[in-house]
Amino acid sequence: MVEDNNSFNLPPLVMSTAVTQQPLEIILPNVFPDGYHIYLHFEELTPPKRDESREFIVKLNGGIVFPQPVQLTYLFAYTIYTTRPWKANAYKLSMEETTASTLPPILNAAEMYYVLEMSYSPTYEQDVEAIITVKNTYNIKKGWSGDPCFQNVSWDGLNCNTNDSGLPRIVSL
């Protein structure tokens, strides 16, 4: 896991709430065999009193996954995240206070993603830019989103073919 202090520009509404408990656990279903990318966002919302401190470790399936305990500064967002997907048979993410802590772990937000490998080439980029310009210029109100030539869900009204290099191309509107 990697730490970041904090370039994620998290929504203030999200970061203004948190859960605090000991232990703090998240259990994820094992439905994605290629693993999860995980982002954990923390922020101390109330100034600790003189005799209070919050320090906790992050574990996955009982093993420590971040080398240092998480220590927060009042009203400063802090994020730790994976740089590669975590792959496991089960996913039990836990945050546990250290012996130096008088306060339980805190978590403001958690994001879990899986990477969906696409087995196709995306539409030729200049075609996409051109069709978006046409859409905007002529105020076309179709519900176009995603890749214009994506296999069975290409944009309504477009015709696509694959060129010699294997890239899908928009051939008509």
C-alpha cells in the first residue's frame, strides 16, 4: 500500500462523516478472481484532547499491509491505497488500534475497484473526437456513452468496421 496526503480531492460531504469502532472491519465478497484495488480515506474530525491519541494498523486477512501505523492530523485527509490488485481467497480488511492509541480507528471512506480486462481494441481516438464534435455541434440528444463501437452495444445510429490494424473505426452516421 502507498500513502498520500492528499491529492484525491475528496468531496467534503464524504469526508465530514466517519465510522469509529474497535476493531473496524470490512468484509468483501470474493467475486473478482483478479483481485481488488483498495483506497482507504481517513480524516480526524474532532481535535483530540491532550491525553488522547489515535493510531491504528491496517490488516488484510490478519496480515499487516501497511508498514507504519496510521496517525492522523486534525482536519487533514489521508489516504492509503494499493498499487496492484489484492488477490486472496477471502477479503477481511481490518483497522486495529495500537497500544499507543486511546481512541479507536476511524474510517471516512473506502473505495474498492476491480479491473475489468477488455478483450477488444477501443475505437480509433480521432473518430471518437470527431463524432463528439458532431454531437455537440448539431445538439444530438441521443444517449451515447462509452465506446462508440463497443461490440454489441455500439452507439445507436453509428456504423463501425475494423480497419487493417484491428482498430474499430466509425464509417457512417
